[in-house]
Amino acid sequence: MILRASPRFTLDLVARGIFADEKFFLVDVGASGGIGEHWYAFGGDLIAVAFDPVVEEVKRLNRGTTHSGVRYYSAHVGYRQYDQLFPERLRGQKLQTHDNQPFQRTSAVRARAVMNAGPNRRHSDAAGVATADRVELDQFLQREASSVPDFIKVDTDGSDYEVLRGAEQTLREKPVLGLSVECQFHGPVHPHANLFSNIDTLLRSLGFSLFDLETFCYSRASLPRPFRHPIPAQTVEGQVLWADALYFRDLGDPDYETMWPVELTPVAILKMACLFEIHGLEDCAAELLLKYRDRVASLVDVDACLDSLTPEFQGRKMSYPDYIRAFEEQTAAFFPAQQPASELQECRLQNQRMAKEIRQLRASWSWRVTAPLRRMVDTLGVFRR
């Protein structure tokens, strides 16, 4: 998943004070290690509430933050009525729910067991003491927040669907712009299990569309593959087990407001454009600005914004109109450049040449003359073995 470290368009709007009166509001569920650095592009216009169940980690984060708008809370985020949707007595009943989660058979689990065995332990899963406090986002936001979240990030390692159900009223009634959610692909066959299929159905029913999906693979313990990072986790190859899914309201759709009753201020539209840019979706930001040009024209020069979002073409920076003109007049230039024959093709040609040489050799006089000698050498070789 792309995350822009220095989103030029966003930084420019922040510098001009566009969000001074309607600050960008982030909710982060599963914030161990702190909120992502890319969110600080909003500078002093950022408000963030972040949750993690590990008490000492939250204390550390609150001590270390230098941003007055960022606050960490120690709590489990979930949904009080989740047991009515998916009874706890069913969770963990593999045969009854046809649970196909293969994680316990992966090389990551095997590596952790090996690395934690014996006196030379190099890895620990100790996560610290977790709080007993539990909250629902709907209730927390009604009680503690004075504004509507612009973006919600959820990464809980197992209860992501439950978190979303606890935020369903907010997502249904408030103009939340987007979400990033950790999604599992395997588990119990149940309409309310923590699975991508259920998360996707829920968010689509609330007016959100999938924009990006970064998948992660895990090899089996029976034949481990190299790890992607210096920890026993995802591998370079193997079965896909989970993903980070990115959802936004597809406001560029001409019929979006007809299908979904959402009202956005001009500032919220610009926030959405910034979110698109931060996540490497400048094309979606441009579509948004073109659609809502009249509504945001009092705040920004839309043509200048489009120029800012426009990438280089053939090594040079150009304006948005010139870039579109280049696409229409030189469409072939947007195709991949033709490359020389691939290594596979070269290998095939070499094999063909070698096969031809072998056929010529076997048809030669010298090959026929030396045939008895080769048979004798083969026979002696058998005796030696």
C-alpha cells in the first residue's frame, strides 16, 4: 500500500490554513508503536485519538508525543452486542464452523517455537499487561469527541469486524471519508466472523468502496520460504492469509450522492483529496476536484491544485492540461516500453541451440565410433557403485 511521505498538495493546503477551522480527525484502533508518520502531514491541523490495550505502551506513547492534538487511550475497542451476532461458544469450534484458518501450520509459528526454545532465546511474544477497559467507538465518539472522524484505521489482530460493528452508527450517519482495515481471508464460515468477506459486505452497505488491498503470504512449516522481514511473520511466497484493505467513499461517482445520503463541506472534499494523495491515488483526487470544482473554488485554485497532483511525463513536469493532451495525443507512450527478449526467452533459445548441436553430434561419425567405449564406461560405473 502506497503512503506518500511528503504529499505536496496536502502540505500546500495545510500551509495555507485550509484546515484551521475544520481540523483533520483520525481514529486509530490498534496503535502500538504510534500513529503513522504520514498523518503528521496535517501538522497542527491534526487531531487523533488512538487506542491500544497494552497499558505500558499507551503510557510510553503519551509521554513521547510532542503533538498536542494526539492522545492515546488504553482500551479494548469492540462491540458489546457482538456475542449476540457471533456467540462466543461457537468461536474456536473448528469443525462446527468449518474454520479453515491455516496460520498454526505456517513457518512463522514454527520459527517462533524454534527461536523461543532453549537457553538462547532470540524472540519473545510477551506483549505486556493489557487493560480490562472496553469501549465502543460509537459511544466514545459521542461522549468524548466534538467532531466527526475523517478517517478510521483498524488493526487489532483479530477483532477488526467487531470494531466496525461498534462504529456502525458513526459510519452510517456521519460523513466519515475512509478507513484502513486489517482483514483475514480465512476462518469460521459465519456471516459475522472476522473475515474480509464480512468486512467488505458491511462497508459496502455503508457507502464505502475498496480502493487498495495489500496482501500478505505465509509459507507452510512443511517447506518454509524466506521471511519478508527480520521477524518470523509473512514470507515472500506462500498462501495469502490477510491484507490491509483501504476503503473510501467513491465521491467521484456522478451518482454517489443519489445512492448515499452524505453531505460534505468544501473543506471535507479537500480532506478527501488529501487522503487520496497520501495513499498514492492522485488520479482519484483529480477526479474529485474536477467534479466539485464549483464547491471548492472559493477555497483553492482548482487548476493549480490539479497541476500540483500531476506527475511527470517522459522525465519532465507539466501542467494538468498538457498532461491530458499528451495522453490523448501520445497514448502509446503510456504503454510499457518495449524491452529486449526476457531471460526466459534467451534461455529457451539457448536450449534450442544446444538441442540442435546434440542432434548433430549424435548423427556424426565420431559419435557412432565411440559408442562401444561409452557403453563400457557406463558398465564400469555401475560396478563401481
